Amino acid sequence: MRQAYRILPVYTGDVSGVCSALYELGGMVVMHDPSGCNSTYNTHDEIRWYRQDSLIFLSGLCEPDAVMGNDDKFIQDVVRAANTYHPRFIALCNSPIPYLTGTDFAGICAVLENKTGIPTFYIPTNGMHDYVVGAGLAFFKLAETLFEKSGRDALASSVRKGAGPKPRVNVLGMTPLDFAAKGSCASLKALLTEEGFVVQSVWAMEDTLDALRKAPSADVNLVISATGLRAAKYMQTRFSIPWVAGLPIGSLKNKVVEALRRSIVTGQSGTAYSQTAHGSDFPSVVVIGEPVAACSLAAVCEGEGDTTCVLAATEESEALIREGDRICRGEEEVENALAALAPHCRKIIADPMYQYVCPDGPTFTAVPHLAFSGRIYRRDFRDFFRKSVL
């Protein structure tokens, strides 16, 4: 019964993660799917929909076309839309039906790019994973498309190891699905600027595709969500840019800043928070959620004398959690983990929806997460980088 949910919602799906990651970059995202999913995306997962335009389309896949493999109609519709709106790029993403029928997206992308002259790439979603997978793949595929033929510029090489102008940092993993509070991006930029960094690019809120093209000239990448890890690893391999994961919040802020500066010198990547959870078997505080945010909040609690354990509830958490933390897939695993930890725990920090599966005893601190509870608690979204979260 691990796939059955009685109480908790599921995290936002991978297709919505793609749309959120690429929303502001001037491209066109096409979900190859029957009608309906665009409404689900823009009414539940996208808080920018009513104040900022974006080219997000559904193919309107019908049963005869799915069964017979009529890709010509799909191609013609995309070409017509591209010729009308002139996007900077075209991104295709998959849903369960074309995934199961084996649609040749690589071939379709080649045809579209030939017909339109617009860079076109496929993001291999299938509607069966969460937003971390979708947004992570979107950032990775975008990076491949932007940088496949580029090299690191001479200026970037000249400022390696701390020499020259101020260190430059890319922020990876900034989407409203994780950072929905108004002003979060501006607050993080201001914080990094005050600490002496130049923010080279933000992937991908309140920034442009042209700014993202300059990402290879940065000295270090700051990964603020698991959605940014794939792109960080790609840029480390492609351009030797190290990455640091963590949120510069509370008592962890100085550690994140120090880790960024140290990575520039050493070229080593890793998390700014400890690699080991202190007291994870008998924690006084349990944090549930996306791994970078959850481990960062746990680190702040440990700075105040608590022992902690993180229950990482999203996919692709393995490289970002600490030794002693747990990965929980689904409602049943979360309930079992909380039942085991609750006798030693005084506080649980999580999205408000989790309180309905928490045992009695510990106090509950609500940190709403758009990718989990949607807009239900939108008035309580918190700017992690401007004021105390806890």
C-alpha cells in the first residue's frame, strides 16, 4: 500500500516542475498530453500565472492520435505556435500516454528545430515523478542546450581561486514551487551582494535567458533546492565550477558564505550544513520536506542546541541529506518514521498538511510549501532569506 494516500497530498508532478523551471525564460513549453493538464498546472502549481505571461501549451492529444502515432499533427501545431510567438527555445515534455506508447521525442525535436530554426530539446518526464525530477531535468537540459558548444571564457579563468574581482555565484533551483513568498529572490540576491558576491545568474526566477548564458563565467554555484543539483553537477563537469548546497538562513548563513568562498579556492563541492545529523536516533526536532531546505532548517535548530532528524520526502534526496537522516516515500513511510521518532521529539517542522499524520505530543511548526499543499496556505508563505523562518 505504499502508493496509497489516505490523508496527505502528493508533491507536484514532474511536468509542472518543468513548466515552473522554464516559466520566465522566454521559451515555449509544450506538454504532450490530453487537454486538462494546463488547467491543473496554472490553477494549483503556478502563482505567477495571473501576473506574468508564459508560453505553456498542451498538445491536446486524443485517443486515435495516441493509438495510431499521428505525430504530424503535433509537429504542425508546435510549428504554427512557434511561428506565431517566436520563442527563444522550444521544450517538449512527456505525459504517461506518449511515454507508454513510445513517442520518438528525439526525432520530433530534430524535425521541429529544422522547420523553425529554434533550439528545441526534450525533457524526459512521464508524469510519474515529482517536481524535483521535472525541474531538475529542465535545468539540466537547458544547460546542455545553452552550453553544448561553448567553452569557459578567459575572464572567468582569470578570477579562479579568489584572484581579481568579486567572486561570482550562480543560484540554482530558485522556483516558486520551493520559494513562493513574494520577494524571496530579491532577498537572496541582496543577501549575497551584501556578503561580497556578484550574482551571475538565478536559475530561474527574475532573470533572463541571456543572463543564464553567462553562468559558465561564475566561480561557484549555490544550490538552494534539489531541483538545481543536476545542473550544478553538469556545470562542475563541463566548466569545473564547484557547488555548495544550503540556504543562507539564520545561524547557517555564515557557514554557507564560508563554504562558497572555500569551494572557490579548493574546487570541492558539497553541502554547507553538516554531513551528519546530530542525535538522529533520538531527535528533539524533526524536519520534513525537500532536502536542502529541510537540512538547512535542521542546521539552524542544531545551532540552537537541538538534536535533529530530517525526513526527506522528495525524490533525488540521496546526495543532499545527512548521515542519519531518512528518505520517506509516501504517506505510510512518513507515518511510520514519525511514530518511531515522536517519543523523543518536542517539535516537528513541516508543511501544515503533515500535521494530520503527526502523532500527539510534539509541537508543530508550519512552513507551507507550494509544491505540497498548493495555494491553501499562500498567506503564510515565508521569505526564508529576509526574516526568521522558525
